Amino acid sequence: SRRSAVGAVGVMQVMPATARDPRIGIRDAHSMEGNIEAGAKYLRFVMERYFVDENIAPLDRLLFALAAY
């Protein structure tokens, strides 16, 4: 039920507009399940969009995405 000063919601602090983005596709970022799914999908999006260099080890991709999140 938490909301940041800029409007991010839930345990993953996802912006509702980000959750609804077609690349994420979560309609209800306010429910716990939807919020966590939106956060996980957004992390995957960040990994696949910004850290795709084949020289970056898979674990490092995840760590970079978490740091960027």
C-alpha cells in the first residue's frame, strides 16, 4: 500500500505507468502479485535492453540491472 512522493507504488516501487507499458504489461501494479511481477519484468527489460553485451557475464547483467533499478 506504499506510495512514494513521485507515485511509485508497492514493494517494488514501480510507477503504475511503467507497469502498464506494453513491454511490461501489468494492469494492476497496486496488488502485491502484480507489483512484484511488474518489478521482475522491468528488471528483465533493463537487462535485455541495456546490458546485452556478450562480454558481460550473466550474473553481472543481473547485478547491473539491480543497481540501475
